[in-house]
Amino acid sequence: MSSPDEDPPTEPERWRDLDMLLSRPGNLVHADFNPSPGLRDSLGSLVEVLVVGAGGLGCELLKDLALSGFKNIHVIDMDTIDVSNLNRQFLFRVQDVGKSKAEVAAKRVMERVSGVNIVPHFCRIEDKEIEFYSQFSIIVLGLDSIEARSYINSVACGFLEYDSDDKPIPETLKPMVDGGTEGFKGHARVIIPGTTPCFECNIWLFPPQVKFPLCTLAETPRTAAHCIEYAHLIKWNEALKRAELFGISGVTYSFTQGVVKNIIPAIASTNAIVSAACALEALKLISGCSKTVSNYLTLETLNMVLFEVHYFSLTICRYNGLDGTHINVSEFAREKDCLVCGPGTLIELGTSTTLSEFIKMLEEHPKLLMSRASVTHEGDNLYMQAPEVLEQMTRPNLGVPMFELLKGAARTTVHVTGMAENNGKKVSSLRKLRVTFKGVEESSKMDESS
């Protein structure tokens, strides 16, 4: 976007390069790409995009996606604007402090980019019904939380359906582009459920968190560690007073962060670079104008020299000059038996097994260990733990056999949400289960519904 003191470009100038990209064939385009001068308008009117997060990276994503031709965008964020955000979250002003990030960010982008419509949602991602996420063609993540990424990943993968040969059904794919930054480091990854690794397939890439984003500490602490680190952080004033008492210079806020070493500085330029990569991948996924990155791009700025790493049969080439930047792309393999993006965990039931007994089985299943489970099937709520009104409405189903609730299908898929183990912690999760019944012959009913 142009600066506030400049006149915005005219419409033809603004879209010239994008229209040129979408109207040209080439050697690197997707097999289904159909170049057309009107493709940008078609994408803008037909495609709905969800941006999750409206912080430092989310602000950049909203701007970049709007300037990439996407006209129908939703953004969801539970945070409000803090004065500490203003140095890097460029859509916010002093008068916005205390207001919803999603609402202010949506308003600012719509003021600067004509024709775009951004719908803000000021709430937690878990507050939305699962069907809310089904309306979007693609989901773009700008989050600073592993737990939040894991939840959205499970939701998107939950829409994926498999045929009788356990092959993904293309019409059910819900692609995601995940961006993340940590100081001068960042990543952009493309997740196509059932084809590329999902977030859970490569969860080992994210070690136990010992550093915490400043936004999380100040505005939305989620763990005891966040509260402890916040208390640790605000004590720097006492360190300053002690330094003055003993005549010691050099005790500054930034130096204190460096000593503590558990606070991640937020760098605006890192957000901008990662956002640009994510927006480009989103455009490539939706339009087919080029092949997408395969499938994990990382960025880092530090002192480094040219070298090669042979890792899981992959060669990763990196280059840096002194204090330079390197970008590399790694292709990771998908876990075929992933509990989230796979065909689903197989559970065999008796025809008399009730819904209540089924929920109890989920708590004891070694791969699931899911408590407080809510169960849905083909869009119908079989049992909901919350809100209270839905719990009361679905409570009578607890005593009904699952075979009856699933309409006599010998083999079908159900979705359950609840609290499951993740790295030793209980987090909100969604799982897909393949349910079969003992002694019931396979019918054609499920294949017909597929």
C-alpha cells in the first residue's frame, strides 16, 4: 500500500503486473491453469479466504492478500491492540489501543484497497462452529501459537474425505498456508491435506517452547509459563533502579530482553518477507499460475557461509554473506498413518454400543486419549458437550446405539472434538474416526454417499 501522504495508484496501474501474471502460460504453471485476462476478477468474486491472526504477520497478510486480487476475506483474532504493537503492526494507530485487532485491521485495509471486503471476527478460533471454516477456499495462518496452529490444522484436515481405496477426494481438500516468524527467522509452508505433510506430521519440527512472543505474554497468556515470563519481564525496572544506585550504565529494556533470552523480539521486516511468501503461495494454490513451494520454506538472517546439509535424503542448500539472509526450501514427507490428515483412526464397535460407551472408549483409546468429546456425523450433532442448550438437546442420544445414530451404515466417518494429549498437555483437538460394526456386512451406502 502507498504511504498516507501519497495518492494511491489508479486501478489499472495497481493490477497491471498481477493481470500479466494470470494471463500468461508458462513452463512452471499448474496443469489445470487456464490463463485469462479476466482471471483476477473471477478469483476475486469466487474465492473466500480466511486469515487467522491479525497481529504483526496478520496485518501484512491482509494487505498482501488484498493486493493479490482476493476480494472476499475474513479475519479472526481474539486480541486487542496494545501500545507495544504500534512499532510493527502498521495498520494500527495510538487511538486504536484497546480495540479489536481484527476489526481495526479489516477497516484499514478496506480504506486503502478498493473493492475488497474483509469481515472481522473478534473471538477465539474455538468459538466458531466447525461449519464456519467450511466456507473458505483456503486458510492462511499468521499465528504465534503451536496449539492454535494444531487446532486449525485439525479442522481443515477434518473436511478431507477418502474414497474406498483410501485416496483423498480432491473436492474435499481445504489447503492452508502457514506463516510464522521468530525474531529474524521465519517460515512459510504449504499444507494440502492428504498430499503434503500437515502440521501434526512434522510436529517434531517445533521443540518444546522456551521462548515466548511478546504479544502472547502481554495480551493473551495461555500457560503458566507465559504468566511467569511476564512477571520476569516487567521486573526490569527494578534492575534499572539497582543499576542507578550502584552507578552502572547500560541497563536498557532491550538489553534486559537479551539477558532473559526468553522473549522473542518482533521484527517488522521479517513479517513482511514471510507474508509476501505466504500470499504468493496462496495465489499459486488458487489460480495455478505457478507450482507451489514443496513444501517448507525457511528464512534466517545471521552470519553464515555456503554449505550443504543432507537430511532425510534431501539436500538443503543455504547461502549467506556476512550478516546476510538465506532462504531454503525443504521437502518433508507426509506421515501415512497421521491421526489428523490420514483416513482416520479405525474403531470397531458392536451394533449395541451406545453413544455414551463410544465416548468412554475415546478416553481409553491409546492413540486418542480424548476427554469431554463432542461427536458429529455428516453435519449432525450426535452429542455436544457445550453450549449447555446443545448439551441438553443432544443428551438423549447418549443411550442410543451408535449403529442406529449412524443410520445403519456398516462403515462411516465421524468427527469428534475434545481435549487430547499433545506434547504432554491437554489441548483442544479434532479427530476423524472410521467406524465399523462387528458382524455387519459392508453395504454400498457409504460408497454412494462418497
